[in-house]
Amino acid sequence: MSQYEPSSVPDGRQIIDGVPHMQDAKGSLTPVRLIKAQHLLQDEVVRKIIGHAIALSAQVARFKEHTFDDIGGFEALLEQEYGSTIGGAKGNKTLMTHDALFKVQVQVADYIDFGPELQTAKGLIDECLNEWAAGARDELRAIVTRAFNTDKPGQINRSEVFMLLRLDIEDARWQRAMAAIRDAMRVVGSKTYVRCYRRPSQEAQWEAVSIDLAKA
């Protein structure tokens, strides 16, 4: 049985001179009796799904609001009673039940952008690849290509750039390039995520409590 009530989504019908009409994709009104049965059925199914989706979206928004209120209240109590809070400097924290079967994690993820120093890094990397020529591994060239060549001009593949930073290459120019990449990094914002976990016993692996429709 559903734990949430669907929102009311209008059925799309308008009564004109006593005859029910519906708008088509161009905004024109068509008598319902002239619309194909399968199109009416599809319209009904979509409106039903959307009604549940709107209700679920509101429920998730309330859950998020209550979660942060509860955690904030708990931290305020800790501060008042003990003069300390939980979590690290960036706001990451983990709360757990006494039996260690349930836990809530709060994680703050930074949004990283790159400044003009990135172009300096790209030039140094190109110098290295050109000099190494045939000696440069194909997979290294592929990583560099994916990092700096994207479908949208001026953008880069962040995950591939971070992969470059993990490579252990001793060439001085490569090291300068990696230093330039690090100097280019800018934190332009952050987003806070709440993740819930459970497990049947203390020896079992943690299982995420999914609130993602795509993973449900």
C-alpha cells in the first residue's frame, strides 16, 4: 500500500457548450470523443504517474528538511551540553545507532572549476608527449585527450584531469604541469548529501537505503 497520497493532477478536460474537450500539443482544443482511445489511455496513465511523482518529490523535500533540522538540533544540543559538535571541518559527519545497525552520513562535496593556469599545464603536458613521441604510452595519450578534448568548447573532463594527478611521472615538466593543475583548481560551490545505511547484524556489510528512483 502506498505510503503517500498522489497529488491531484487536472484531467485536462474543458467543457465547451456541454462537450468535453482537451488541448493537443499545439494548444488546439479537440472534442474528447474524437481523440483515439489509446491516446486517452496514455494521457490517463501519464497524469496518474505524475500525480504520484509530485507527491513523492514533496515527500523527499520534507524528508530532507526534517533530516537537516534533526541533525542541526542534535548538534546544537551537543554544543550546549558538551561544548563540542561532530564531524570534520568541511561538515562531513556520521551518526550511528547504539547497536551500530543504522547510520546516517552527511557528506559535503565541493564543486571544482579550473582557472587559466590549466592552459599552462596543457602546454607542458604537450611538450612531454611530443618529446617522448613513440615512447609515450597510448593509454597516457588517451587520458590526456579525454581530459582536454570535450564536446563543449572551453570545458574539460574533471575526472580525467584528476587521473592525471595520480600518475607517477618524474619528468620535471610533468611535475610543473601537475603543480599548475593544482594551482588552477577553484572551489566554486558545494552541495550537501545525506546517505542512510542499514545492516541486519554488526558483522554484515552496510546497505544503502535508496531514495533514488533510478536505483530503487
